[in-house]
Amino acid sequence: MGVFTVYLDRIANLRDSDTLGKSDPYVKFELEQDNFVFDKGFGKQTSSKKKNDLNPEYGETFTFKGVPSMNNIVLHVKVMDDDIGFDDEIGSAKISMEKLGLTKVPKEIERVIDHKKDGGWFSRKAKIYLKVSFD
């Protein structure tokens, strides 16, 4: 069994989703093995919240233990806006790890974050920057 590590570097070019003020983004990670019949989860983790920031920098590391391999492993990323009462999903990405050839040396990846409802809350240039490894 191995350890999958995600380093959340930053997000760039978020579109503001708040009516008053700017978005207060944070990131939710969920790691799962996407099997044909039964998916197997390896946990969920959440970043810190960045107040009024459309280009947040995090510098945070998250580890998922007990991962057997990268076969069918998918990292679900949701960028949320911290609001009073109910948090809004700003955008998301689904990142397949299987073909990245991960080792203990962190690999930089960037992904466009999109949001399909309401025509998209993110600008088309909004990206999340991560480093991932498996040891």
C-alpha cells in the first residue's frame, strides 16, 4: 500500500461568484478508485479558506494513505465559495492519475476548472495548480 500526496499550490483567474465582495475559495479533494461496479474511496480532505481572493495561493499538502496503486485512481477536485449558510460550488475537475506515471518525485499538473451550471462561473482561463506523487 502506498501514499498519494497532493500539494495545492494555487488557483488563478477565478471569476467572482459573490454579489457582495469577492469569493472566499477553498478546495475539497476526494480520492477514489473508479471501478466498473463498486468504487472504493480513500478519503476526503479540505483546504483552508481564502477570504476575498480570486487568485488564492495555498501551499498546502494533503496525503491519502493505503492506496494500492494508481490503477483507476481519480482525484475529484471541487472549488467552493465559503458563504454564510450554504457554500456554493464554483467549479470542479476530475483528474485521472493512472496515465501520469507517478513516482515519489512530485509531478506538476494544471487543470482548467469548469462549472457547467449558469453558463460557468469561472473564466475560461481559471486553472488550479497541483503537484502530485505516489510512493
